[in-house]
Amino acid sequence: MGLTLAIIITTIILINAGLWIFLMPWYVDKKISRFQNELVDKHYAEVETMYRKMRGWRHDYHNHIQVLKAHMEFSRYDEAKQYLDMLNDDLTTVDTVIKTGNVMVDAILNSKLTMIKEKGIHVDATAIVPQDVPFSGIDLSVLIGNLLDNAMEACMQIVNKDESFIRIYIDIVKKQLYISVTNSMNGRAKRRGLQYLSTKVGLHGFGLIRIDRIASKYGGFINRQNEEGVFATEVMLPLLLDNMK
């Protein structure tokens, strides 16, 4: 009786272990797929908000001109200056701050840069991307969006906002699209073996996994470096189709 019970328990454990081994990849893929869809929707909403502001500003352009002309006609120069200062502050929230040459990258970068500046994070961005690249626009958007979301998350945990910064550099290097994001952070990033762990509550590192998978999909390379107070990620994606997996 004791031996039979032991066999039954062992069988149940083996069945559960087998189910876990076979179902776990499916579960992770499903969670990552849902995460990507939510992220794409989030990026789309951010970009749509930015362009809605731009359309609104253009719509009001005529009214702004009429107000300024009225101030100038009655020699109200101080009021005109104040109005111009107000328009300048408003325009900085919708201005296209960077043009890479690629519409998809322009959209996601400018959306994220607007958010970064609104959070009071110092940012320096340089980006050049060909219009025609052998990557899915969604993949490129998810990749860059994840990198910048991670950088923002790390910067937001810094108490002294004057010490927070994000540096973005995107260019063509040796026939590859080179993407570099460096950001400030508190202390050092946590690791489990060779894997860096996400600090985002509830996301369980799916963003990091998605970045890795996109890079792997296109035969790319990822290099992550961390030192006290600074984290850097480099992504290299080959532009030649023959080099792709």
C-alpha cells in the first residue's frame, strides 16, 4: 500500500512537472504577446495625443495671430511679449523635436521625448534612420519604446531630478542600425545570472524579453552595461537582408 501511494504521488509530480515544462513556454509567449499588444496600443495613443495637440495648435494659429496684431496695434508690447512667451511654452509640448528620416521612428521618438521632458528628465537625442529598413515598423516601435520606457522608469526612481538623464543615439554603423540608450539610475541594476531584472512592478521583465526577441529575430546583437548610477543598452540590427535569420 505504501509503495503504491509513493508511485501515485511520484506519477502526479512527474505529470505536473511535464505540464509545467511544456506549458510554461506557451504561457510566457501568451503573456509577451499580450504585453506587446498593450504596448503598441499605448505607443499609438501617445503618438495620437501628440499629433492631436499639433492639429489643435494649427487650428488656433489664426486666432493667435489676431490677438498679437491687436496688442501691437494698441502698442501693448508687454502683453504681446507675454502672449508670445505663453505660445512658446505651449508649442514646446507639441513641437517635433527630432527628425530621423523614418516616419515610424519619428513618431515614437518624439512621443517619448515629449514625455521624458514633461517628467523633468534631462535628455540628449541624436537619431538618423533610413526610411526603408528591413524591420517591421511595429517591431522597431516596440524596441525603441521599451528601451525608453525602461530608461524613464529608472530615472523616475532618482530623488534628485537634476541628476536624472537619458542619452539616445541612433545611427547607421557598419551597415547596421545602431541604437544606444544610456540613462541614470539609483545604484546598480539587479541581475539573475547574466539576465538583468526589470524594476517595473507587474511587468515581470516582459519588456526586456521582447527587446531580446526582436533583436534575435533580425539577427541582431544586444550589449547591456551597468555601473554605479548608470545603465546603458546597445542594440545592433543588420540592415542587409542576407544577414537576417
